[in-house]
Amino acid sequence: MVRLKSCFQKGSLFLRKHRKWLHSPFKSKWHQIFSQQLAMINLKKQPPNPSPNPNNLLSSLIDSFDLYNCQPTPQAYDFIIKTLIKTSQLHQIPIILDHFEKVENFETPQFILAYLIMFYGKLNDLQSAVDLFYRLPKFRCVPSVYLLNTLLIVLCRTSKGLKFVPEVILKSRDMNIRLEESTFRLLIDALCRIEKVGYAVEMFKCMIDDGLSVDSKICFLLLSSFCKQKNASSVEVLGFLGELRKLGFCPGIVDYRKVISFLVREGAGMEALNVLNQMKLDGIKPDIRCYNMVLNGVVANGGYLKADELFDELLVFGLIPDVYTCNVYIYGLCKRSNVEAGIEMVASMEKLGCKPNMNMYNILLEALCKNGEINRARELVKEMGSKGFGLRVQTYKAMIHGLISNGKIIEACVLLEEALDKGLCPRSSTFDEVIYGLCHVGSMCKAMQLLVTMVNSNLSPSSRAWEALLVGSESNINLVEDLFIELVGKNLK
């Protein structure tokens, strides 16, 4: 029993020596947090309605926190600012910010100021957004790339805002903000949107010089914008692609597709073929869209043998030709006067379940008519009708031009009238050719009737048609003059 009591005495002595007495509850951190929470609850109960007193909400904030003997929190100011915006009391925001700057001493969280910068951007009050950014140190907020990017997002939306950007960038350096990849991406994107691709490329070079890594998104954006430029040449685009590759950029299929599309559009089909070959060297399998574009470019440049090789190649790669592929390939066959091979191609497509379209038949019709195979063209037109293809303007145009080329003027006139009866109105050039042909064979009455139809359709005959009519109808010269005056009067209205 004596030993047990001795142990208790020693333990009691240890506790008296080493224990820490509890602090007053009014001085503990948890009590301060609790008081601030109660102050926030009290503040949120205040009526949010607009008041003639500009210090109304600010007074409410101060009174609420004084009531609980604690200091206002950043969250309280965030609540006040959002309440002012929600209730359209924007005139009070500068007062809150001045109090915020001069009275409080806590470090301001970035999200509060970022929210205000974005809000000023929505109001298109760009000067206030810029001024707030410059005042960051006064709010005890360390300037950061996050806030700089927030401001740049606001400024880069409009041409008016872009004028502030150079000054903001220079000022940000004085504020010890180091530009990051995200900042460069914003600036490059803005320059590309306003079609200042040259400046965007210079900005990209500055990014590389600053030691930043090559961003694939920025490279794609620059390459895409370069390809959209109207005054860019194929040499410039290919040169820029080469520079990006040297910097470590690995183009993907979408990047190559953009370049191929640009080259084909600029008539550089063989250069597009070289890019396709580079894709394969890089281990990227081209899709059918890439082959379609290159086929189109190669055929347009007269590389028909290359087109055959490309068509065979895509089949070896396991790609399935679509209607566009076959249209381009058939067009190439027709350009070589190998129309029968084109017709066989149509039959092969149908066996594979790929239905020909109207454009494909029009290509074959034009080729047949150009070669003087009018009877074969008529058969093809019947075949089109049996497959549910209604004749369109392009079809009539091909047949009419083919008939005129083969001296069948009257038949061409009948076909033109048939098109008009169906509500299809060919171009002026088609009318001109038929009128000229009718005058040439002495069918002046028919030519005059067609001229009246043409004028009533708000089409203007060419000088060639007028000359043929004037020379061929001296007895009806007054009628021709009246029609000419009527047409001129319509054009002047």
C-alpha cells in the first residue's frame, strides 16, 4: 500500500511539473474562427437591397465583425463584392477596394481579384481591369502568372483590349512575373485570331529563346493559322513545318492534313504527295481523307500515273475508297480520255456497295460529250434516270454543250427548253451558245424567242450573242434594239 501511494505521488508531481494549463477560450484559434463564422452569418442576414448610403454594406461588414470582436476575413470581402455585383451596386466597389487596400492587413487571395478582373472584362471596362492588376501589390497580393493570364484572357477578346497588351506585358516584368507557356499560348492565340501570324511566329521564337519547351498545342495553332493565310506560299508553309520539326515538334495526322489541304488548294499537288510520303516515314498511316486530297492535287497537276499508284497504294493499306475518292480517280481517267475505264469503275463501286453520286455521272457525261460520244451519253442519261437520279442543271449543261460541239443545235435547243420547263435555269453562257448556234444555222425566230426567255429570267446575253442576233436578223433589227433597251433598263433599276 505504501509503494502504491508513492507511485501516485510521483505521478502527481510529474503532472504538476509538466502539464500545460488551458488558455482562455477568448484567446484560442478555434474561438477566433468560430467568431468569424458567426460574423459571416450575421453579415449574410443583412438586406442586400440597394441603399442610397454608399457605405451601407461596408458598414454592415465592419459592424458584424466588431460585434464578435474579430477581424474581417477575405471571404467576407469576397461575399460583399459578389453581393454588390449581384444587386448592381457597382458604384460601391471602388469604396470597398479602397477600404480593403488601406485598412486591412491580411494577404488577399488571388481568386477575389481574379473574379473582379473577369467581371470588369464582361462589362468591357478594360481600363478598370488593367488598373486593378497594377494595384495588386497594394492589396498585399503577390502578382502571379495566374492573374496575368486572367487579365490577358479579358484583353485578348477584342481589338480594343489588344492595345493594352504590350504595356501590360512590360509592366508584368517590372512586377517580377515570369511568362510561362500558358501566357505565350494566350498571346499567340490572340495574334492568330486577328491574322497577325507573323507576329505570332516572332512571339513563338521569343518563347523558345526564353528556354521554354516546345508546346504541341502552340505548334498546331501556328501551323494551322499559317495554312489559313491567303498570301502564304507553299514554300513558306513547308519551310515553317521544317523549322518546327527541328525544334522537336512531331506533327500528327491532323497537322499533316492541314498542310496537305493548303498545298492542294494552292495547286501544289506534287508537294502534297511529298508530305504524304513524309507522313509514312514518320510512322503515321494516312487516312482516306489524306489520300483523297493528294489524289485531287496530283490529278489537277496532270500526274495521272501517280494517281494510279496512289489508288493502288491506299487499297494495299486496307483503306476503303469513298465516293469522293472514286470521283477524283474517275475524273483522272476521263482526263486521259479513258471514259470506259471510268464507267467500269462505277460498276465496280456498285458491286462493293458504294453508290455513285450525281457528280460522278456528270463527270462521265462531260467526258463522253467532249469525245463526241453523244449516243453513249444519251444511254448514260437513261441509266441515271433508271437509278433514280433526276437531271440537274449540271447534267443539262454537259449534254447541251456536247450537242452544240457536235453540231446538233436544234436538239440542244430542245434540251434547253426542257430544262426551263422543269424550273432549271442554266447560266448565261449556255443560253449564249445556243443562241449563237441557232443564228448560225439561220433559225432566227427560235433564237429571238430564246433571247426573250433569257431577258425574262434576268440573265444578260453576252456581246457574242447580241452580235449574232444583229447580223442574222436585219429585218427584225427594231425588236433586237427594243430587247436591248429593256435589258439595260432592268440592270439600271
